[in-house]
Amino acid sequence: MIACIYGVIPTDGVSEVSNAPDALARANGNSLAFHVALLDVVPRVSTTGAMIWADIRGLPECATIDRLIALLRRSGFSHATIGVAATPIVAEVAARQLARRQIPAAWRHVVDSSASVGVARVSVGDERAFLDPLLLGVLEPDPTLANLLDGAGFEYCRDLAQVSRESVEVRFGAAGARLWRLARGDDDRYLFDVIPRALPESSMAWSEYAIKRVERLVFVLNGLCGAVCRALRDGGEGAMAVTLRFSLANRTVFEHPVRAARPTSSQTVWMRILRVELERLMLPDAVVGIAFRVDALGPLGDKQGDLFDRGFVTASAAEAGLSQVLDDQGDIAVAPHNTRHHLLDRRTEWRPLDATQALDISPGLAHTDPVLTLQLLSRPTRIAVTTIERRGCQVPRTYRDGATVRTIVDAAGPDVVSGEQWHRPYAREYYRCVTTDGQLVWLFRDVQGHGWYLHGWWD
Amino acid sequence: MTAPYVELRAHTAFSFGDGAVAPDVLIARAKVLGYHAIGITDHADLGGIVRAKLQATTETSIKVIAGAELRVDGKPLALLARNAAGCRNLGALITHARVGVLPGWDRANPRRTRGLPHVAWDVVAEHSEGLHCLTGPASGALAMLLRARDGRGAERWVGTCRDVFGDRMAIEVQDHQTGGEERALAGALVALAERMGVPWVVTNDPRYIDDGGRLVHDILTALRAGMTLDEATARGILHPNDTWRLHAPDEMARRWAGCEEGLHESVRIASECDFELRWLRPPLPDFPEVFGGDQMARLREEVYKGARVRWGDTLSEPQSRQLKHELSIIDELGFAGFFLVMWEAVDFARNTLNVLCQGRGSAANSAVAYCLGITAVDPVAHNLLFERFLSGVRVPGVSGEYAEAPDIDVDIEHKRREEVLDHMYKKYKREKSGMVCIIQTYRGPNAALDAMRALGYPVDVARMVSKRMHRYDPADGADALEDGLAEELGLCIDDARGKTLLAAMRAFDELPRMRSTHVGGFALSSVPIGEYLPVEHTTMGRTIIQFDKDDLDAIGVPKFDFLGLGALSLVRFSFDEIKRQTGKCLELYNLPQDDAETFAMIARGDTLGTFQIESRAQISSIVHTKPSEMYDIVVQVALVRPGPIQGKFVHPYTRRRRGKEAPVYVHPSLEDILKRTYGIPIFQEQAMNIAKRLGGLPIEKVDALRRAMGNIRKEEKLAAVIEELKQAMLDNADNTPRVTPDVAEQIGQDLQTFANYGFPESHAWSFALIAYATAYLKYHYAEYFYLGLLNAYPMGFYRPSTLIHDARRHGVEVRPPCLLSGTSQCTTEPTDDPSRRALRIGWKFIRGVGAKTIARLEGAQELRPFSSIADVIERVHLDRAEALQFARAAAFGAWEPDRRRAAWEALRAVGDVMPLARARETAYAPRPLDTRELIFQDYAATGICVTGHPMEHLRERLRGAAIFDSQALETVPDGARVRVGGLVTVRQQPTTAKGTIFLLLEDEFGYINIVVTKKMVEHYREVVKHEPFVVVDGYVARDDGTTNVIGVMFQKLPVSHSLIHDVHNFH
């Protein structure tokens, strides 16, 4: 049987699968605790829309439901309802109709009136009969299909369930046929993820003595690693990451993750890595137990080398490697994105790349043929300037750079840039100046702030 | 002192997308900056030049130089008109750039090159006379050659240009302070000019005049590129600085100090260029060529021929005198051709196309127009003032003194107007005719939407704000946002973006936005019209002139108006069906004008669906005034309009009409003029008569008064004219008794108020004739009347659902659409009663079915009648949604009366697409729909309910709650408290009502008028503005036949189904 819990996740249209935990958090503020508690009651749980699904197949039904009720009450969800049925659609409809108090009179007996949280149990074999008297809208068909069904006179689930599949499929297409199955209580939705398999692990503990020397630890680890690597080889897989878990004499635990460059099941490779790691480790106390646990697996046979040596690595290996880096460390791969903003200092943005973009480094960057290269300061430096007037403009004559006063022999400009008044307004008058010592510098006057700045130079 | 520089290359908003200043504002600013002349060179557009010239002539007295920037062989080049020939060549080049070769136009295959006007150098060379050539900006051909370091090529180009223009050219040099490259280009251009011995000229190519203009220009640039301002900045497509503004001559002189030669050249060029509006005036069509012989003689012949038809073989003395008088004026002013054009168009429409058409407006004051069949009102019989139409006065204008062209508007059945327009194109040649355009300026909604899109606001937020801007100009919209609307909408206007939004909206104020087609204005010429008035084409394939109605008035170009009128289509459809079914051949103008039953129906206020007198305000007024003859309807048409209501003339008229108040004449001479309207001035002719008789004013002055009244925006001008009239009345010794100052003041005040709503009596007559005809049809041929009304829909005040309920109340049997016996249009069918026919709703009313599907249905039905549901589906290829809509509308009723079973079968036919394995026809027996469900389904499927009214099924419940229906309401005494309920069909919020909303509730028996005061609107906003079914608590207010309920409490009336129902919301 499957239990459908309705009323925990707010039905405000935001509660998609991806953010169901957020919705829970909004509802209760203690979603993690609720989740943990829920998993404690039922090991297989999933969420779709406003529904929380619990797989109670193979569990004692009554006891599990009682525990669910207790959990909901404890978590402050006493208004929630639970629908229990053999198929998801019936469980869902039962929970929703119960919440709306719209269980047909003939089916009131499915409601457990003694429970402190609303529970409706539909027995196996009663699925279709339960849906029959309900309006088709409970199956939530998409609006176009609902319109067609309404036009043809289908009002209740029984109306649709009693016609032949072929006649429905001809008239309403595949979507109609799907709804026809739902109307008959037939729902093969795949609600729950596969339970992840246990990864190889090996451990050893001792109580009579404590180990401090690395050689001894290596000896113990060798045994554990051998067992794990055998298991890996049997599965045709290699370990990408393992964790060493040291139980210490001071009753604390010290964990140390270790990664390999590529998936491997070679005991020799792993022991070489582990030996290096152990030599670097500074454990706070002597060791009284070790566990060697595999954290990540990968297929054997794909070479892994230098990410940027593209002649050596396979593409998939490089991509996977970079993906791993990105997964672990976030947006660390960035690339410059140049715009044609009129201000040079606003032209370049560094944008994060995903793995695919990061690998697609095209060699054909714009070719430039600079005679002189403009060197920009990272931030324009404020300077003191003396000016003379030329054609109504204040043209720089001298400027002070630190303690040095530089005299300008010629200044071309102004080159005026202004704009972006809707965001960060700017207005500058740039001058290309030649100083007496032959330097070609780039100065500007901030028209809004009335200050002078050194922005760069050519060399 | 002459300014040191003239800007020859200004752009205005008529560069559409590349200019952000209105022409008149540009001229005003130029004057302030000290310019004595300015050139306007919009992108292949002369649309702003008339406005600029008017502003320059009337307000600022600076010289305007007409020019345009054209893409010549893909590169921009500026051309300035030096004289009349240049002006015409400029027009011809723009037309060429916009539409190509004139005779090549084809309405059926409109070219899709709008927005990319271009012309070849050969064509420019051909039309170079009178033009001054400037070589273009940095993207111009010459600059591009220099930038590509092709010095030889540049010299060749200049040589070619000089060969064509001689010394009428200059190399254009600009400096927008964008950097060394631009300055290097400027230097190279100057060097080239000196090397080649060609003058060079400084231009600045401005697009705006201030910061707001720059913001608007940036927004328009970004939107043209389909991106936000931020994206446009990142892509570097906005101007890098604000130097593309109109700078003062002194500032330009300072910038170009040391290079004064280019400045002096601008002054020299300006001094050689000239522009007059009259140069744009094309010659009128060569009517002798069109009509043969002497046009005045031909006109006289046609007029007297028509007079015999209208008045019989013997003309009375007044008729004869009037015709002679009018013909002499027409001859004197040279408008015989104008009348002949209108006569020919109307004659062709009426006799060849069999289309109903009728002149409206002041043209109906003319006996000539009446005899030519252009208008339908006998001005002699009704004593209408010809001078209101054509005074014979020549008026001074900016393009010289000219005779104002008569204004003849012809109404044509709106569904067939295109045929008449096509005839005009064909008759006067496509290249010699063009439609008038409309220049649309920015309004609140589009200013908000454009600015918000460019500023990167989410689309839904922009739409939300835009929807609230409908009543505002952009600047008022910005004020409204600041005054709390932004807060109400959750829009932040305190940040930089919000402030920019407000600034942008204010800058959009009064800025021309786009050009569209006038509803019916036509201009004709004896030569290709594009050589005088630049022409472009629309996406519909029409050709429009770049000037609007006011521009053409200023230029002095007569305009021929062919307007679409739904009521004429109504009448035509009704007449045709009456003829088909009964053999009776009714004509619009030979209906009995004194039909007592028709007038009785009108007096009852039973005028829903009729022309002009169907609104709630009209009905309410009619039941008070109780029209009993045609003139009452004439007054009614003119009276119930915003102007008279605001002027508080309606109630005095009503009281006097009902005998509750005696007419008052402040001077005995007024009695003769105002007697028929009980002392209330309603018509413009009355005002003119007052000026003529009491003021003793000559016809020119009377005409000036008429023109001043016609232009309510020129209040000071009107005040001056009225002041003159008052003095004339005081001075006029012929008045007996003499007019005292008090009386003159009173008359002056009345005329001042009256000017806001003055309506030509002749126009009211024209409309009254149609109004009466529709009322006559409604009473005597109800089923045909509703057929005409629905087939002419969309038109009028009410939705089809309301019209159908009205039809059923008038005993018309209404049948749903039928794919076997019906058509796309409504038709009539025999009933058991041989004297009545049933009305069959047309397929076009079925919702969700497009025009293409309807066309396929028509084609298939024409081939052979449909034989089954499957036959319809297979031959017309309906999709599921369409098949369902037909089933819901009961259109398959001929084969399957049950709509659900019909849908089941139709959907099978749609899905049965495998011919070798046909789907079985499964038996299916859904529950039959009850009456209530049928009603709601009718509303959903067609908006027309043939089975009942949605209020019917609520009636029992409502009676239980002591809620009155419209019938029972009539028994409730005045002032009593009452509860009523109904379906809201009209929600009217006139601007004159100061926030009051008038609801029209409909039920199965009739209508209930609800008055919702502003206070109540604020309190019950949601219910009043949005609910379809309402219950109203209020007080009954009766006034001589009209019943209103003054609402004090409003509630939503809950119903089991949601009703798909259109409410007509009026503002």
C-alpha cells in the first residue's frame, strides 16, 4: 500500500518537487527534523507537488499509519490528511477529498474516524469503485483535455471508466487514454527512487592496545584495503573516493577523505595514496580502530590525466574531472566576457563557466596588433591637475603623480563618454596626454564628481 | 545679428526610432538657442516639416529648411530643398525610397520593405534639381571610403557628386568628441574638400534637445535592437555621449574655433535654401480629363439632373435660388472638380457596387450635395445654412491665402468600404492618390511599456503598469505613479531605475510614435502625388501620405473622406433579406418619415440596437423628451453628448420640451433662431445665425466664428471672436430693441459654452435619418433588423447576447447556428407562423473558430451541403477544439440534437485518421443537459443564448430573498428601498460623471439601471467592477418614465456555473 500525505506542503503553486523541503520549512520551520522523523517511520519517501508519498509496502500497515499520525501531530500538522490505497491516484484522491471533506457518502466507511489525523483507507480491489462517483476534476486533467471531456459530457470518473479504451483514445488522444486509466484506479507512476546500494566498507577495532606508528597503521589498512579492492574488482568498478575513519584513544573520531585521480580497484595504487596521506596526517591521539569506506565509485578503464593536456585524456574523463572540480568547489572556472561598453574599465566581466564551456576553449581570440599597449590601472587614481582652457574645455597642463609633478606637452581630446543614467551614471572627458618625459598617459575628468583621474598609460 | 552657425541636419521624432524631439519643440528650442534657421533631415520622411513650419511661422519666426536623410545605395546622404523644384524632388525621392516605382503597387501583394527606405544614385541624379547635397555622417559613402583609406575612391565619389549637383554640394564634417578616429576622419574630410575645391560644412546631426530626449533616444535605440538599455550599453550600440543634442550656435562656434569655414558654409547654405508649404500642394485631379468637357458645366448638369429626381421636374423658387447661389460660390472658388469627385464616388458606390452610402457633416447643408445624391438631407426643406458648409471666404494660411476646401465626409457600409477605396485608387490611378495618415503620439500605456521594457522590468510588471495608464498622457502617468500608483502596484520608483522610468515617461510626452492610416481620408492629384506629398505604403497594401489631416489643411490640400459606418451595413443587410424573403424593396430614403408606431416605440425607450439613440443616456433622455417627429430625433442626436451634458444644457431642454419650463429668449430676435430647440443653442448653424442677425457680421466674420468654434483648443482665439461679436451686437443699430451689454454678455457666455459641443444641424439630420430607419426596421421588421445588426457586428453599444435577449423579447424566434441549413452569417428561416421568420445565428459567432475555418466551411458548403457530422469534419478538417465548439453551439443539431452526443461523434471523426481501420461508432448516452446548463453552454460557445436567460434559474431563489426583477421593479413606488439583481451587461463610467458608474443589469424580463456613486464605487469596487451577477440594495428613483436604482449596497450573486460573458465597459 501507498500512503499519500496531503496538507503538509502548502498548495500555493510554489511547492514543486525541487523545493518541497523549502515549502516544508515554510510550513513548519523544522523540515529537517520532520524529514528525519518521517524516514524513521517509512524508509521510502518522496514528494510530488503538494503530496508526500510514503511507501508502506512490506511494513505493518496499521502500525505504520499510527506512527505517521503521531508524527504529523507531533510536528504540528494535525490538519493534514492521509490517503492509503494500493495505487497512487486513489491514495492521492482519497487524501485530497478527505481534506476537502468531499468523500462521497457511500464511502464514508473508508475514513478512520477514530484517528486524530484524517485517514482514508481504500481497500485493494475497491479502487475503481471509490473513484466512480467522483467528478473527473479530481484526477486533475489538463485544461484542454478537461474542456473536451466536459463538452462530450464526461462528468464523473465512472463516465470515463465505463467507455472503452479505444473509443477514448480515438477521441481524446494519448492524454485521454492516460486519464481513462486513472479513472479506473490504474496508476503505474514511479514514485520512489531505487534504494542506493551499500558501498564496500571494511573496518577493524582493537581494545587492548593503541597504535601510534604509521607503519602499523599501514599494515592494518593494507588488510582492510585488500578486502575492499577485492569487492570492487568483483563488481568491475573502481573507487574514486574513500574515507578513512579513525577511532582514537581519547574516544573521538577522526575522518579523513581521500581521492584518487581516477577510479581504481588496485590495492597497490590505493595503498600508495594512503601511505602518502598517512604520512601527512597529524592524529590527535593513538588509534584504536580504523574503517575504510568507499564514498564514490567509477567505471574502470577510462584514463585520467592532466585536465589541460587534451592530447592525453579522453574527453569524457576530462569533462568528468572538471565536473567534479566544479561540483566540489563551485563556480571556480571563469572566463572573461568582453562587451563594447564605452568605459574601458567596465568592458570585461568574469563569468562562471559550466564544465562544457570550460572545456571549449577556442584558440581564435581576436587578433590584435598593438603598436602601443594601453595599460589600465585596476582603479583610476585620483590626481591633482592644472589646466588651461581650449575651445571651451579644460585641458590638462600638469598633473601630480605621487610626489612627482609631470608636465604635459600635448593633450588630445576631450573624448567624451557619458551615459547609463538609469543605473550607474557616468560622464567623463578623456585626454590622451604626452608628458615631458615621453610618457603617453590617459587622464580623465569626472564631469559629475569634478575630479581628475589617471586611468592608464601606453607602453 | 546672424548666428555664426546653422544646424542643417536636425532629426525629429519623425525619424521614427532615431529622433526624440517633436518638430515644434525643436523649432521652439532652436529659437531659444539663437538660431535664425534650422534644417530638418529626418530619415526618408517629411512628416515633421509642416509642424515645424507652422511653429516657425506662427510662434518663432525662424527659417525652416526642408530636407531628408536618404539611404543612397545603402549609405546615408542628406539632401536639402533649395526651392520649389527641390521640394518636389525631395518628395519624389522619399516616395521612391519608400515605395519604389509608383505604378508597381499592388494591394494584393504589398511589398514588405517598410522601414528600409533606399534609393539608387541614378534616381537621385535624376531628381537633383533644386536640391543641396550634404555628403552624410561617418557612416556615409564618402566617410567610409576615407576610413578605408581609399583616397582615390573618395575623390572619385566627390567628383561624381559634383557632376550631379555642381556647386550645390558640401562635404559634411562632424565632431561628436568620440575620439581620435572621428577627429582623424574630420581632418581627412576637410583635407579632401580643400584638395577638391569643394566646400565643407559643419553639422552636428542632433537627435534631441535635452537629457530627457537623450534617454528617450537611448530607449528607442535599444528597443529597435530588441534589447534592454543595459544590453545595448554592453553591445556599444548607444551613442557614447550626449553631444548628439542641439547645441547653441555659439557653442558650436567655440568647438570649431579655428575652423570657421565650415560654420560659415552652414550659414551660406541656409541662406540659399527656402521652403514654403504651398510647394507641397499638388494640383487637383484634371477633372476635364476624368469627366470630359468643362467641369463646371458638367457639375451644373448633374446637379439639375439630380434636382429633378429629388424635387420633381419643377423647382420651387427657394430651391432654384439656393442651387444658383451654391453653384456660383463653387464656381468662384474652383471646387467643381471636388464635387464631381465625390459625386462620382457616391454614384459608383450606390449604382455599381450597390453599397449604401450617405454624406454626413456640414456637407448636408448643401443643396448641391443633396441633388448630387451625396447627402440625404434636404437643406431647403429644413432651412439649413449653406455657409456652414462653404462660405466662399478665402482665408489666410501659412501657405498663402486660399479657399478652405469643403469638408464632405461620406459614410459607407463599413463592411464594403474597401471596395470604394479600391475604386478611387483605380479611377484616379494608384500613383495619383493616397490615403491620409494619422500621427500617433505616445500615450501613458505605450510610454510606460516601452520605457519599462528598455529598463529591463519584467514583462508582466510592465504590462500591469501599462494597463493602469490608459487614461493618462505619459507625463500625467508619471505623476500618477509618483502620487501613489507605484506604491499600489508594488513598483519601486525611488531607486535609480524607478527615477529613470519617470523621467523617460515625461520625456515621451507628446512625442510622435508611429504613423497609421486615417479611417477614410483620401487625397488626389493630377500628377503622381508622391512627387509633392511623400508617400509610403502600409502592410495592408494601401498607400498613405506622410502628412496628417491637419498638415494637409495647413498645406491647403482638399481631403475626400470615405468612412465606414456599421449602421449602414445593418440597414443594407436588413433590406437585402427583406427583399429576398418578402419581395419588398425598401430604400433608406423612402421609408415613411411619420410612422406613429415607430415614434411610439422610440418614445418608450425601446431603442436597443438602433443607431445613435440606443445608449442608456439616450434612452433615458428619450423617455423624457418623447420624440414624435424627425426633428426631435435630430435634436436628440445632437443633445446627448458629453459637451451638452457638461454644458448643463440637457436638463433645461428636457424641462422645456416637457412644458415644465417656458423657453427664455434674452433678446426677441433669438426666438426665431432658437425656437425649435426651445431657446437652447444646440447647433452651430444657430450660432452662425446669431452672429449674422444680431451681430450683423459679414460672412467672413461669421465663418471665422464657425472656425474658432470648431477648434476648441484655441480658446483665446474663440474668446477674441466672441468679444468681437459682443461688440458687434452692441453696435448693430438694426437690432430692435438694441442689444444691451447684459444681453450681449449672456449671449457671449452661452456661445462660449456652446463652442465646446456645437454640432452641425445638417450632421444631426444625416444621423437622425439612419437612426429613424433602424428604429423603423426594428418595429416593422424585427427579425430582419436583428439579422442586419448581428451580421454587421461588431458595431453599436451592446453585446450580441443582449441583442438576442432583446430580439426574443420582441417575439423573434432565435435558432442556434446550424451547419446544415445555416451559413457563416445570420439568416432567416420559415416558422409555423407564415408572417414571421426565425433568426438563425451565423457560424461566425461560434467562439474559438477562426476566420480561416469559417472560410473553409463556406467553401465546402458551396461545393455541396454537408451530410453528416463526419462529413463536416472530414471536408473542413476541423481540429478537436473547433469540433467541440461547433457541438457545444448546437451547430450539429441537424444530425444529432444532443450536443454531448454530437461532440462524441465529432471527436471520433476528428480522431479517426486511419482509413483502413476505421474507429467504431461506439454507443454513448450521456446525461442530457438541463435548461440551466444549456444557457450557460450557449454563453460559453457563442455568447448568444437562444434557450433562455441565465437569471431564469436563479429567479426562484431570488424571489425567496425578496429580490425584485425588472418587471416587478416597475410596481415599486418612487423613493422606496428595493433589492434587485441581474446580469451586468454594460458598465459605463463617463468622464463627465465624476467617478459615478452606471450599470445596466439584464434579466429575463428586461433591464434595470443602477447608479453607483463614487463613494459606493470605492466601497464595493470589486463587485461593481468585476462581478457578472450582482444584487443591489438601493432606492428607486423615478423621473417621468425612467427608473433608476441608486445603489447603496452591492453583493456578488453566487451562481453554480461561471458565465463566459462579455461586459461592455465604457469610459
